[in-house]
Amino acid sequence: MPPRRASGLASLARTLRSRNGRIFYAGSLVAWTGLWAQRVAVGWLAWELADSPFWLSVVVFADLFPSILVAPIAGAVADRTDRVRLTMASQTVSAVQAFTLAALVLGGMISLPLLILLELVVGVANAFTQPARQTLIPAIVPREDLPGAVALNALTFNVARFAGPAIAGGLIVWAGVVPPILLNGVAYLLAAASLPLLRIAPDERIGHAPTRSLYSETVEGFRYAAAHPGIGPILLFAALMGVFARPFLELLPAFADAVFGRGAAGLAMLASATGAGALISGLVLAARGSVRGLTGIGIGAGLAMALGGIVFVATDVFAVGVVGAAAAAAAQIVHGVSIQTLVQGTAEGAMRGRVLALWGLIIRACPAIGALGLGALAELIGLRGAVIAASLACLPVWWWGMRQHRRIAAAMERGLGPKRRADGAAPPPAGVT
């Protein structure tokens, strides 16, 4: 009998009623609130040190770039090791990085090169955290509740995305960048300490016993994703949108100060507005519940991200900029949650860590590359011109995505795409409904 379809709100409620769900998402909320607080603080610190869109983009790049090199390997590691312990270890590294950065700032020893180095460290840690943690979600909910659990994951992220910048903005205005950075260190330690409380079946903690070299399993993850008629095209679409549509949201400190002249308080308003937009869109998507139609929603949201970017830079009026940034952030969450739900529900269990690592690579590395290019282009034609050019580049990407729509939906929404097990056999197709 096929699994019953769960309404989104009922699925969310069941997840939160479970012990594992409460522990997992409470820890996530704490960690991500600290993450967003530090991200805003680091952006403002980089802007104060360099006063340059390009060098701000370099700091953003340093945080996100390690995914390019590390994420595929991290996914293979997550498929063959204890995912709970791997998540704990990587979150502990993030906490140590935060405490180190805070100490350097307090001691007056921070410099742009040191900041870039520390962002590289936390970027590597996050590259391991993402696939290890994401692979635990199907282990804490029934399969029919997976769309709601993924949406709740995004909802938690965006509650933190709203709260973290608001907290950081107030702390920066009041006491500088150190308090929000320390907050992140404490938050990650608390999140890591909560993970051993989860009750997860042994076969869900470890995807499979190692049978080949780490390199071979990493390459297999790429081949699996590329050969799948749904996963391959949807990840390519997300990668291109990540390069062109999302990066301006990573450079909000430059816009807040250099374009709108609002300083740290303006940055806090912009960051909180993007969090609010993302939170509202996450709630709407979570209430939806079904995966039917998610392909079209995810592709359409990619175009909406680009249009939000154009609105953001269309005028000097700060209120219009806030609306544009909020709309782009809302579209970004709809885009990301739709695609992650499809990918997470379609990928074979033994391949899940590697596929989700590729997703993590896309959502981190592609904006990093785009932010670096956007920062360099902004030095030549200004921040506004750079964002408009990148947003216009999204139009042919969206058109290509629409042409692939039917093929992707058939493979992922209705479970018609072939999937291979890690041993190479071809099981009957199965999807999430």
C-alpha cells in the first residue's frame, strides 16, 4: 500500500510531538540562531576592516568556498561513519572557531588575512556538518512525513535567520561584534551536546559499511546524481541560480552602508527583513505538505529570486530595498526547500549523504563563486549594476529549467526515475507522495 499523504501542518505537528523531533529541531534552532548572529557580525567586521565590496566578497567566499573541495568527500564520509558523532565533531570545531575569533577581536589582533583564514576553517566544518545532519532527518520521521520534516527544517532555519540578525544587529550597535560571535560559540556547543540524546536506529546512523575507497564512493556520488533523470537536472538548475540570483544577499553589509547609508542599524533591518520573508514563505510551504507540483514551484522561485534582486537595487528608497530583499529571501527559501525535498525523498538511502553533500556544495559554493564575481564586478560598475547584470543572467537559466520541468517532475514527484543501490543493482522506482 502506498504511503498516505500527510497534510503539511499535521506532519509538522507529528514531528514536533516526537521526542527525537523536539531534540533535533531545538538543537537546530539554537545552532542556526548563533550561526546567523555570527554571519552578520563577521560581515560587518569585514566591512570595517576593508571598506570594499570586493574584500567583503572574499570573506564570504572563504566561508562558502571549502564546500567545493570538501563537500563531496564529506558526503561519502557521512555515508560510512556515525552521522551523529560526525555532526557533533564538526559543530564543536565551529564553536572553537567562534571563540578564537572573539578572542582575537578582543585582543585587537584581528586582521583581514586572519579573518579569511578563520572563515576557511568554519567553512570546512560546515561542509561536514551539512550532509551528516541532513541525513538524520529521514531517521526521525516516517517517510510520509518527510516533506513536512524538510519544510520544518527550513522553517527552523528561517526562524533563526530572523532572530539571529536581529539579535546581532542590536548587539553590534550596543557592544560591537564580539557578543554575537560568542553567542555562536555557545550555541554550537549546546547543539552538539543535544545530539547524543537522539534515539536513532543503528542502520540510520551509518548509511553502509565501507566497501571501497573513499575516493571511489565520492566519485560514485557524482555519477549517481548525474545519471538520475531528475536529480541531475534539478541540481544543475539550482547551481546556476546559486551563482547568479543569490549572491547579493551575501553582501548586505556593503548595501546597508555604501548604497543606503544606514550603517549597522540598516544592516540589522535588512537582515531581519530577509529572515522575515524567508520565515513567512517557509510557513506557507510547510503547510502545503505534498511534493506534487514542487518542481514547478522550485523553478519559478528561481526567477522570483532574480526579480527580487532587481527590486532591491532599483531605487535609493530604503523601504523599497527592504521589500526587494525580503521578497528575494522568501523566493530563495521556496526554491531551496522545494528542491531539497525532492532530492532528499528521491535519493537512495545508501547514497543520501553523498547526494545531500552535492546539495550542500551547491547552496554554499555557488553563492560563494557568485559573490566573488559580484564583488569584483561591483568595483567596476557599482553594486547596483552588478546585481542587475547577475539577475538578468537568470532569465535563460529559468527558461532552460522550464523546458526540463516535465522530465524532472516525472522522475521525482511520481517516483518514475531509475535509482541504483550502492551495490549497483536497480531496485523498483520509489518516490515520495
